[in-house]
Amino acid sequence: MSDYTVRDRKNYGEMDVAKRAFPKFQEKLEICRNLFFGYDYTPFYEGSDLQRGMTISGAVNFIVAPDKEEQKQAFIKEALMLKQALSLCSSMVKEHMRLEAAFFESVRVLVMRILYNPSGKKFSLKEINDRINELLKQSDKSDGVINLFSDIGEKVNLFDPTFFENISKMKEKNFAVEMLKKLIDEQVRVYKRTNLVKSEAFSTLIQQTLNRYLNGMLTNEEVIQELLKLAKEMMHATEEGNLLGLTDEKLAFYDALTKPEAVKDFYSNDELVALTKELTETLRKNKTIDWQKKESARAKMRILVKRLLKKYKYPPEGQEYALKTVISQCELWTDNVADYDGNQFDDRFGKADKTVQFAIPDNYGLLKVAEKTPEYGE
């Protein structure tokens, strides 16, 4: 049997999984060390919880620098393989190496959560802190609570003036840039489901800012100020609805109606607000379930909208293209009405189906089979 085992090893290599995984663990650990050449993470081993937290966030700041894109991608890949190898050979790994692996895994988790977040969950500093603390407890390194975000606190609100002040003071500027990008991107994603005009405007602004940053036209400090300025513009845009007496839902229609600046030369603001409210109420009053499975239902929605706009003599002469924006916003609303209704919509129609259909009321007249579908502007 021993002869067979020797021969088997010669032909197939070491059959003990732990022994095969340990060299791979050593290899990946060395690669991660090399990727962080120039960054001192020794305080992680013997420092206080505060020092460990600062070491981890500093490491993230180091690896997400704009000129380290290749190193960042390599680290994400290699650190994951390091974690996988450790799970197979943990009994063979000395404490110092295990702690070093825990450090790299903490950095990887934080980088992934800030930059990518594939699960789509909302960005939460508390969730990140809890996860890192759990990792460190598993490595027997910390019984306390490490706060990775001592400069800004765990509660993050993009529209909180205190947050603006605190993030501008962060020492880890690359980290601050990525955090701001993440939070702004989350808000833009909300607009993409609810407000066509703001989505397009802010998407363009953030892309222009980041392009200037990546091309070396803005320093870390400058891009942080530009992103903070953009966040403040988002905050003011949200407050605009309050000043007009409009909910976020209605403000989206108001933005669509007033996208061409010249439109305001033809109507008073009171008229535009009245049109906004009636448009929103008309859509809500005439929605039924399962609209988007039938193109005919979508066509009915367009007819409803166009007849209402015609009542207000909208769009004005020479601004016919404005109608397309309004129709597109209405279609966006119907596709994402659950974002406004929340659980109320689920309770009415069941969680399995959040789609909407439109029924044309009697006072809009009957559609005839041979009737030509109205074009934009008709």
C-alpha cells in the first residue's frame, strides 16, 4: 500500500488537500504583499482597534488610487484566491500569516463593497464595519469594535451638510472620492427609475467630472470638491419640489414639462404646476395591472397624455420636441410606479406583478380600429 501511495503521489501529486493548498496560500500571500509594496500595514498586527481601522481604510485608499487600476484588479482577484486557499489549509498556517490574510481580506471586502456592490444593496458604512469586525473576530485579532470611518461616522446621508464637511476633511482622499462616487451613483440610479430629466442631467455631470479626474485635469482635492458640489445640486433639486408644493413623483413630471427653458416663457408657473398635478392624477386614476405586456395599452397611455396636454395647449409652437420628453417620463413612471407606491402597490396587486395597464375612460371617446395612431406632436 505504501508503494502504491508513493507511486500515486508521483503520478497525481500530493493527495492531501491541505498540503496542496498551503503552497498556493503562500504564493497568493506573497503576491498581495507585493501589490501593497510601499504601504506600511504593520500597525494592523499590534495596534489598537483604532489603528487597525485606520490601517485598513488607509490600505483601501492606497489600492484605489487612479494610477493603480491594474494593481487594484489584480489584488481583488488574488486576495479572493488567498481567502479560498486559507479555508483549505488553515490548520497549517501560522498565526502571523493568518492575521496578514485577514488584513488583505478586510481590504478586499471594503474595496468590493464600495466600488462594485454586485448585490445592489444600498451603501452602508455600518454594514461594512460590522462585516470587517466579524472577519477580525474570526481571526482572533479583535474583541472590540473597529470603526473604519472615524472621520465621518457610520451614518451616511448624501444630503446631510455635516457629511459634506466631514468627508472633505478625510485624510484618505482616494477613499473619499470612491465613497462620493458610490453615493452619487446610488442617487442617480434612483433618478433613472423615477425622474428622466434629472437622471440625464446628473449622469452627464458626474461623467464629465470623472473624465477630467481620470485624465489628470483634477487633483483628489479638486474632484472631491466637484463631487460635493454635485451632491449639493442634487440636494437643492430635491428641495425644489418642496418649494413648488410637489412630491418627488410630481416633480419628475414638472421637470419633464419644463425641460426646454423656453417653455416657461409661454406658461405661468401656476399653469405648469396645475398641469403637472392633473397629469399625475390622470395616470394614477387610469392605471390597472399588467399594462406593459400589451403594446396597445402603452398606446392608450400615450393618447391619454396627449389629450390632456392638448387641453393646456402644450407644447407651445416651435417646442414640439418637448412632447417626447413628457411621453418618455410617463412611460418611465408606468414602468416603475412601485418605486412611488412602495408596499401599497404590492398589497393591492400582489408582489409577483408590479406592472401597470391603462384604461381610457369614457369621456375620452372610443378608439376605432382604423384610427391612425397619433404621432408625437399631434
